[in-house]
Amino acid sequence: MLGEGIIKGMAETARNFIGSYHDPSRLTTVEYPEEKIPAKENARNFPFLVFDGSDPMKGLRCVACQICEKECPPQCIYIVKDTAKKPDYIGKLQFQPKTFDIDISVCMSCQICVEVCPFEAIKMDTNFELSNSDRFGGLLLDKHELAKSNDYYHKIHATEASEVDARLAAEKAKVDAKAKADAEAKARTAAAVPKPALHGQPVLAK
Amino acid sequence: MIGEFFKGLFLMIWKAATDQPDPKADFLQVLPHAIRPVAAVVLSITPIMIVFPTLFAITTWLERKGLGRIQNRFGPNRVGPCGLFQPVADGLKMLTKEDIVPRSADKVVHFLAPVALLIPTLLAYAVLPCGRNMVPINIDAGILFFFAVGASTELSIFMAGWSSRNKYSLLGAMRAIAQMISYEIPLIISTVTVVMIAGSLSLVEIVSRQEGYIFDLVPRWYVFTPWGLAGFVIFLIASLAESNRSPFDIPEAESEIIAGHLTEYSGFKYALFFLAEYLGMFAMSGLAVTLFLGGWHAPLPFLEWVPSYVWFLAKLVALVCLFIWIRGTVPRLRVDQLLNFAWKFMLPMALINLVVAAVWHFTAPWSFAGAILWRWLLCAVIIAVPYVWLGRALSGDKKLTQRTYRYAD
């Protein structure tokens, strides 16, 4: 009958109206500045630099290889390599970036820098509250602002960070094992009597 | 002298608040002879100018809150407690905005349109009885006056649309004219039934005819008669269209023509349009209350101690809430649907309602047992059969089927 649909619709909106006062599943609004929902694990916006240990500047994983700078499509990364090696957080000598700037007003959040980095040094952040009254200087982040701890990385991307840690540990174990094997081999060669080297016509394998 | 002045002032406010007749008389005695006529007019106008714009501010808040809840969100909740000061913030925003007039606009008409819209809207309140002794002027042809000034709002909307020199403005104004003229007819015919039964064009007289209670329980409001119920529904639908409210808001359909005749207006002039639109809606609701819902009469005998103007305002706000509810529910009509609905459905139903009113009137002398039931039944059949038949005939054989897309897939 004519008007039936309107009555049904009015009943539906009345249910919505009353329901929004007592049924939390109907009123899903999150009042943002006061309450926040944690960012999703797969969220990303701008890159940051991961550091190990407690001193951000010493512990940077970045070795200033500049691959990310070269790969960055909008060219928002600017790196100046340090001239001398400096001790890192465990005292090992490393090259470190003297300057590492990312202009986040240029960055397009493509994550290519993260994918090309062989040292797991640069990762994507989830922080989106970056508004600034200085649109040039304020959005150009230097390495002090970019450096964030591995714990922070674990907090924002738990799964990915554990994978990265496992991979780094495996690599470290491999390097350690190789170093150990090399050292043993060296020791063995040093202990053994050096044999005279075979001299002969080299045969071309053809 | 000053003591007498304040005594008269307080006496007047006290008398007005307690529903006593002619509250102005004592106060006017204190004033010099020369300014008495002007003072009397000012005293009549001031409450209207205070109460209804305040109601407008509250309604904008109520509307945004209500629509928000209907759509499962909070609505305004930042300015003041529960967002109550939102209208103040909106007002400040409107008043501080730049007043932009298009270079090619007809400047005089563009300026005059909002003023020419607001004045007749305010004039309509002159005949509305807001309380037992509260009517600015009680003229014998009150309804006629109301519709006469109400009809001139169409002119100012067209002025706005024409003077803006903008295709959207003009289209919106043309739609507004088509819509308002179409719906004015069922609107007036549905009020004619009241005039037929009450035998008077004076709104004060119509309200006094609805006094009293049947069996000391059901008030003798016209809405509790078959013709009154049907008339009330027709009046309500037509007044929605008349005040450009959703679902009849095609003159300012955002999705099609930006904001219709309001497109080229900003700042204070836009605020005036907005104000006039809401004041028009209140005036229409006030008329609906007066004609069908017993005006300022209390709904139950033991509630009569409550001042009459409270009842009038309560009924008015209830109707406004109904309008908000409808706005939150029904989507906008298409232009052809709107005009078809007016001419093919509303007009025949309003005319049939005249017959129902006549039947109700001439069967009044019936005095056999259960006569009231038979009268109700007869009237209900006269109104329901055409309703069902028209509803079916107009919706036709159209069956809702799965829509097939030929090109977009």
C-alpha cells in the first residue's frame, strides 16, 4: 500500500535514533583527539631510521651506503657520508651518515627505500600527527628526528620486526661462524709447516 | 513615574505569563498618550521577534543532533555542553563572512530578495494565536491573511534565483515556483475543510471551537475526526513542500543544482534566507497546530493549569521534531515525481476530504445507537478507498526487478 515503505523507514530511523543512545555497536564514532585507536600493523606513512642500543646516534644501523638516496623516486632523501669510521654501540667501527635528511613534504610513502636497504636500517613509521607551522623546515626531518629505537619498531610493526630480528640474528650467526672458521683455518695454517708451492704451467680448461 | 513604569512592566509580564486577558493595558496607561499606539505595536511584535528566532537557533541544534543520532553519529558536540552553543558559533561564522555579490548579478534585486522573503514570513505570525490571549491582531479573515502573505515568499525566491544570474539559481528558483504553486492548492483545500466545519476564517475562532473534551478524556481537536486526520496528513505533507523541507527540497538539491536559489548568497544574506526558511516552517507548523491540534488547548483536562502558550510551543516543537525525523528518513523526490504526487494524488485526496467533511457535518444529527461508529466507518471508507485505489493506479504495474546494465558492467 502507498506509504507503507515510508512507515517502515521511519521505524528504522527511530530504531537508529534510540539505539545510538544505549547500543555502543551502533555508535561507532571515536572522538579523535581525546580517544585514539592504535594504528593498524600494516599502516605506513613516512620512513624512520632504526637504531640498536641506547644511544640513537651511535646505534644507527645505517652505514650511509646511499642506496636509498639513489633509489628514492621523488628524491626526498639527502645523505652525507662521514669521512671516518666511528665506533657503533658495541664498539665496532662503522661508517655512519653525517647527515641524513628526509623531506616528508616530498616523500610519497612508497616504501622503496625500505625494500632496497640491505641493513634493515630504514623502516616505515605509523605516526601521522605531523602537522607543523613551518612547512619547509618543520617537515625536513634530520637524523636526530628520524632515529627511533628497535623497541619502537617492535611496538608498531610487531610481526615484521620479529622477522627482521630473526634474519639479522641468522646473518650474524653466519658471519660469526665464518669468522670462527676463518680464524681456525688461519690458526691451522699457521701451525702446519708451510709446504713449497707447486709451480707449473697453468692449464687452460678448454 | 519610574516606579509606575516598572510596576506596569512587571504587571504586564506577570499577566502575560499567567494567561490573563489584555496584559498590555496596564502598562500602556503609564506611557504618554502620544506613543501609546506605537508602544502597543512594539509590545506585540517583540515577543515574536524574540521567541521564534530563538526557537530557530534551538531547532538548528536539535536538527543536527537528531539527524546525527539517526545516522548513528554524535552530531555537534564541541561547542558548549552537548554542542548547545553550536548555533552561536554558526551565527558568528555567518555574520563575519564576506558578502559576495556576483559581478553580473542584478544588485538591487539580489539585495532585496532575502529581505522580501523574511518580511512576509514574519507577517504571517501576526494572526497566529500563540496562547489564550496572545494574538497580535485578531482579524476575521486570519487564514486568508496567512496564505496571502505566505504566497509572496514564492516571489522573493524567484527574485533570488533570477537576480543571481546563475543557471543553478534560476533552475532552483523555477523548481521552487513549480513546487510551491502545486502544493499550495492541496494545502489550502485541506484548510478549507476546517473553515467549513468551524464556520469561521478567524484563527482565534477556530481554536475556540476545539475547546472541551469528549467524555472528559479525548480533546475535541479536529485531528480526532476522520476528515481532520486526513486533512492534517495532507496539510503536513503540503507544508513540508511549502517550506522546502526534505523530501521536497528539490529547489536546493545539493546533488543536482548546488544550492538552488541560495547558490550565489553568502554571509548575512544567506543567514537571512536560512532564518526565513525556518520561520516559515514554524509558521506552517503553528498553523497546523491551530487548525488541527487544538491550538493552545491542553491535551487533557487535568493539565489545564499549564499556561496555554506552553502547550502551543510544545505542539509546535513536536511537529518540528516530526519534520526532522522525516528529513532523516525519506530521500529527495525527483521533479516529475514531485509534481505528479501533487497533482495526481494530493489534489484528488484533498478534494475527496472536502466530501468527507461534508458527510461528517451532515451526519451529525444521527442519534441512533452507535451512530458515532457508523459515521467514522462511512468517512473512513470514503477516504480509504480512493487512497488505496489511487496508490495502486499511480504506482502502476511497475515491478521492481534486477537492473541490467548494458554498457557499464
